[in-house]
Amino acid sequence: MSDSINDASAVVFAARFYSAVASAQSVSTALEQAKVAMAVSALDDADLPEVRAREDVDLVSLLLVQPMSSR
């Protein structure tokens, strides 16, 4: 992030971001969902979260959690 965010914004961001990651969403999708949640909550800091990664990392396809196989 290019600046600090307040506690309320951090809570909304973290809740949505980690929920998306835990649901086997990509890092890119999780970031966008978290930013939308902040904007919908009318938080001024919604434009601050950003992601930085090496050039060889594709955040659109990067999953931190593998989806469970159906039974």
C-alpha cells in the first residue's frame, strides 16, 4: 500500500481478502473483491491496497488454496 489505512478499512479488507483466498480464488480476484468491499462500505481508503509481485508471477492464476475435490 502506498499509504496507511485506518482500522475499519483494514478489517473490511482483511475479512474479504482472506475469505476469497480461503475460497480458492486467485490473489488478483481476492484483491479486487476486498477493494470492492471497502468501496461498498464507503471507506475512503479503498484505492490504497495494491499488490506487488515478481514479473514471473501471474496473480490472476495464483491460488494459495486448492479447491476441494467434489465427492
